[in-house]
Amino acid sequence: MGIGTSLLTARKRKNVSVVPLACVMILSALSCGGGDSTGPNVEPVAVVGTVAVTLPRTRLYVGDSVQAVATIVSSTGSAISGRVITWSSDNVSVATVGQSGIVKAIAVGSAQISVALEGKVGVAALSVIIVPIASISMVPDTGSVLVGQARLLAVSVKDSAGNSLSGRSLDWSSSDATKAIVSSTGVVTGLSEGVADIIASGEGKSGLARIRILPIVSNIQVATVSMSLPRTAFRVGESLQAAALPLDASGGVLTGREITWTSSNPEVAVVNAGGLVSGISSGVATLTAAVEGKTGTVTLQVSLVPVITIAINPSTESVSAGATVTLAAILKDSAGGTLLGRTISWSSTNPGTASVSQSGVVTGILIGTSDIVAAAEGKQARASISVNTLSTPVATITLSPGNAEMSGGGTKQLYAVLRDVNGNVLGNRNILWSSSNPDRATVSASGLVIASPVDATVVITASVEGKSGSSSLGIITFVRMSTGTGFSCGLTADGTAYCWGLNNSGQLGDASTLSRLLPKKVTTDQKFAAIASGATHTCGITIPGFAYCWGSNGGGNLGSGSVGTSSLVPAAVNGSYGFVSIAAGLSNTCATTSERDVYCWGSIGYNDNFGTALAPQYTLQPLRIGLGMVAVVGGIDGGYCTVDQAGLAYCWYLVYTNSASGSTVPPIGQPVSADLRFTTLRRGLGHVCGIATSGPTYCWGGNQSGQLGDGTTLSRASPTLVSGGLIFESLAASGGGFVYLGPESRATSAAYSCGVTSAGKAYCWGGNPFGQLGTPSAQVSIVTTPQPVDGGLSFTGIRAGGYHTCGLAIGGAAYCWGLNASGQFGDGTTTNSDQPTPVFGR
């Protein structure tokens, strides 16, 4: 903000004189000066009517300066000058203005330059842009590089006046990536002999350098490799530079050869690509340098820096009987440096008076004294402990976890932490546990809570010596579950929906895109009878039969009348159809009605009569594609399956085909088998499994991971019997093309299948990269026949999503296992497990 100044003058009607400023501000009806009211008349000060700002240019480059001009007009239309004016900018990070009206462009953006006078304001808007690139050139614009070698190219970026521009973002590319590649900083690496143009481009301009890639010419073969190190014995944490010289038969040094470094024991010593060796732990390792089939080696001895002294802090301490105090052992080397990560052995000279754990926690037992000894690598130190009272009163009790949720039919372990008035932890006390509603949850003498499969809120209390602490537990019982790629959902008995796990597209429906490690209630008042989860969206059917969807809407798969914009909360699917089943796929959704019509919406493909794929179309509200079908299921591969009233199975991708006669062939074609009838179908990643009305289970489709369960990895075009003769009542099938692991996300395609027998025993088969089969053979990547899920649980149903599996156990508790990188277990962690893990945690 700047302020300009001026002189205020008043004119006498005949003679000009200077009038005091204080007088000018008084209304013209009054006089000013001495006590004589008959003095000269003063002309009134002109009233400001308008204030305006003029800029020579309203579009400035960063770094430009221009003079702003203020025009002040009185209420009678005459120009006013010489007043005190105030300059300001509403965005000083973009443009500033000084007291003289000089405007300086600071950074890209928009700003308004204002001038104010006596309550009137004038404003001029301006925008600041960067100076555009006029030319990009490479220095030099020709050159060469050897195969396997790299060189840095320099680039010159200039504006239209020939001034150099810095800090601009450029895109680098190679005309032939088989000959040479280029990094984002202009480093060119030769790959094979030839020529490649290296191009730098930005803001519509580009420049290139023609680079010739030359072969490394050498007919002299490596005969031996000479190795050297400054010394072969060094300490953990030290680093030494190794050297390797390729030699010819006559002992001459050969240059330009690639050296590969390895360590025989990386747990002891590691070596990087440049030969820098680092000690990791004590032991022996052999370092090898390999050049064109020849090797040189040297043996390393890595040892720990020896412990010279040990001190215990505090060296003396008093503790009450039943209370604890923590001691710390400080180990140092000969230079006085603190040593970490060493094994320390703790002991008590009088364990009946004071005991000590191997982490240095001392517990007072009886009145008396004892020395606590810390020993490491032949050195030791002592601390003197006095136990001075038999009992320290309990001041507070805190339960862990505090207020939390747990799965109906499941268990949760609570812990009571007792402290005295000084905050010291107390032990060896008799704790009385109780439940506010034993019909809904009981608690054992050790604090283990067992919940009944009925939703409720129960308060668990721990009492000791007149003190108590409580934890409020919300019991949530899921009666249905669904699993998507990296997330899971569940329905309670009253139709309340919860979701957890990955939420990058709003697929959890909690009005956010925050991933959740514990189940989170979906933000809606709707109650659902069914729920289905796809790759990145979720759908549910309300008890009256209306469909709602939420999450990604890239193909119009939410059916809400739009495409592209995700919905973070449930959005109603257009129309009233009375749906009874629903399946969420990849970029579309299908459902069946009570009249057994099949409707689909979202991205629908079309082929011409030659089978060539045409551009997909987005169907933004349900489109009927079939009749007479009972229920529909979907897979992570974007395909769907259904059965008709007779039990015949149909499977399809949502693609219409134009016939040679010009008619359109709908997606649902002929039955999978004319001989088999099915009661249940499940679709995974390019494969389908179904339970026949006669009892056995059949699978068909892709089988690269053994997901068909027939003991082979051969794909099957028609249903093939699952091995083992098991009779399943519930099935699951999945697998996915992408694994969400944060910065380490990767594509994979390990499909698998699962089933639950009438006795409630779960079995799985197929790909197992993350333990999603839940079998004791978790390290086996492919299982081609059904194997029992570990843990001894019995299930009422099972679901598979991407690379994790969830099931509802008999008794109501929900469990998940496999990949948990996004929190899809709902146990409060991101730890993978090949064992069924309780939702809400243990």
C-alpha cells in the first residue's frame, strides 16, 4: 500500500492566501483563524465524486513495472488534484504498488490495483503472466555417445528478445527409444548403435539434437580382475570404497568395462553399483567384482564396535511395592560415542525384593534393597533400588482401547493400566471387570470381551480399590458383506451400511476421499437390503427396491444421469424398477428386477459386424438388456453372469454387436451349458464358478493361477468339475489387474476362488501372492485344488475382492485375510495376513 501527499490551498476571492489544513475541513458556513468573524471568505473544498485508476497495460510479464495513474473528479465534474491518496493491491504476492503509483509484477496470477480518497475507490484489474518461450535450442545440436554410456545435453531457452529464460519445465523425448533414451534432466544414454533425435519441448516450442550412438570397440578380452580394499576388517556402520581393475593377459588395465558388484552375505555387508561397501552386522562376507565373465574376490570381516562402558540411568531409585520404574542402560565405545541396538541382559541381585524385565522395567515386590545389573559384551553396571512401602494406592485406571467398536459375535481384549498419584504404573493388583449389559457382551477376569451378534453399546468397567475406569464398546454385527478392489463393505441387520479401506474415488460413501482403517458408516439415511462392490464403486438396493450407487463414475456407472464426476455419498439410480439383485463391475453396473428383467448402465461397448470395437457409449440410466433372469453377479474383469428360472447359466460382457443384416445383437447370448443347471454363480477375473443343482461345483474360463480348482492350470471353455468332491453352499471368485500399495502399486493378475461347505468350512484355491487363500501354504504362489482356510473358524458366507477375502463366521463375527495395504481388513492396521483377522481388530 502507498500513500501520496499534496498541499491543500484555499483562495481568497481577490488575494490568494494559505489556509490552515484544519480549517479547510470545517464546513464553509463557519469561519476560521482569530476571533474576528468578519475576516476573508474561504471557498469550500471540492467534494470528491469519482476516483479512477488507469494502467498503460493490464497484462504484465513477471518482472515488469508500470506507472498507474489516478484520476479524481469532483461531484460537479471538475478535476481534483493535490489530495492525499492511498494506493493498494489486493494480492501483493502477484503485484505490488508503491506510494508513487509504480506497479510491479511479482508472480503469475491476478490482482486489483486500488486508489482511495475520502471514501471513494477506483480499481483497475491486471493479470501477470510469465514471459513466453520463443525458442529452444540444444548446445550442441549434434553429438555422439557410446553404447552403455551417458552424456548431459545442454539446452538454451530464450524469449522473443533473445533473453535467456530459466526455471522452465521441459519435456524430453527420444525419436527412437531402442537407440537412446533421455532422462527428465537431459541425460542421454546410448542403448544400441544408430541415430536418435533427442527433443526438448515446452510451451509449444521445441529443439533437437541429433545424437549418434557408437559401439564400444575393443577386441581385447578381460583375463583377470584385480580387487583391492583399504582394509578387509572394519566395523558395523563403516563404509569403504572397493576398487576393481579389469586386466588383459599381459596385465594391462582395460578401461570402459562394466563391473558388477555382489556380496555373498548382504546381511553382513552390502555393496552398491559403484563398489561402496557398508558393514551391516558382524560376520564374514565375500565381495565379488565380475567383468565379462571374469571375477575377482576379497573376503571381509565385519565386527561390532566394542562396548567399553555401561551406565544405568538412574543409578539409584526408590519404588513402592507393586509399582514399577524403568531403567535405561547407556553403552559407549572408546571414543565416548553411544552404541545402539546391542543386546542387554538385565538381572536383580535380590529378585524377591525387586524384579526386572529384559527391557529394564523394575517392579517393587517387598520392602528392602536390591541391585539391578545390566550386562553387555563382558561389561556391566549396577543401579541400587530401594522398595519402601508394601502398597501404593491406585489413583487412576485407564482402559485400552478406550471407546471403540467391535464385531458382533467376536472378541476384543481390553487392558487396564493402573497408576499412582505420580503417574507411575502399578502392577500385581486384583482387577474386577464388569459389563453394563451382560446379555449383549460379557467380560472375563482377564478383560476379554465377548459380544453377542446383536448391535448395541456396552460399557465395560475395570475396578480396583475403589477406583474404576471404563470403555464404551459399540457392537456392530454384519449380516451381509461385499468386497471391492482394496475396500470392503457390510450391512447390519437393520440395513445400515458401513465401508472401509481404499477411498480414492469416494467408494466408501462417507462424504470424503479419505481411506479408512476401521468400518465407517455410509453417509445416508437409506437402509439397504443388498450391497455390491466393484473395482472403484459400490451400489446398494434399499428395502423397497430402489438402487443407489456411490464412488467412481468414469463410465456413468452410478446411473445418476451424469458421467465423470464421482459421488462421495449414495446417489439414486434413475428410475423406479424394483430391483432384487445388483452387481457393480469395472465401469458399469447391472441389476435384476422382481419381474426378472436385466438392466445395465454405464459404459457399454459396441462392435461392428466384422467384430471391430467401436467407441463405447455411456448409458446414464438403466437399459434393459435381457428377460427372465433370476439374479446377476459381476466380476472384476467387467463381465457379468446370471441364471434363468430353469437354472441355465448365461455370462457376458456389456458389448452389443451389429449383425450383417443391420440388427443389433444384445450382450446376453446362449447358455454356458445346455446340460448343467446352477443355483449359485460367482464371477472373478476372467473365470466363473457355479454350484450345480445336483450339488457339485464347476468352474470355467482362465486358469493361469489354478483358479478353476481342477488340479491343472489349463483354461477351460466349458464348466469343469472342481477337484476334491466337496459340496459347497457359498462361493467367491476374484483377482485383479492392479494392487494398491501406495508408491509401490503394481499390476498383477492372480485370480482365485473360494467356497464354504454346508458344515461352514471354508476352502480356497488359485493365486496366492498375498495370502488371500488363507491356507497354511501361504508361501505357495499357486494352489490348483481346494485347500482349507486356516484358523479353525466356521463361516456362513464368503466374499473375495481383488486380493483379499472376507467371511462372516457362524456366531456373527466378520473376518478378512490376504492383502491389507489399504486397510481393507477394517482391523485398524495395514498389515497383510494369511490368517483370518477380525474386522474391528482383536
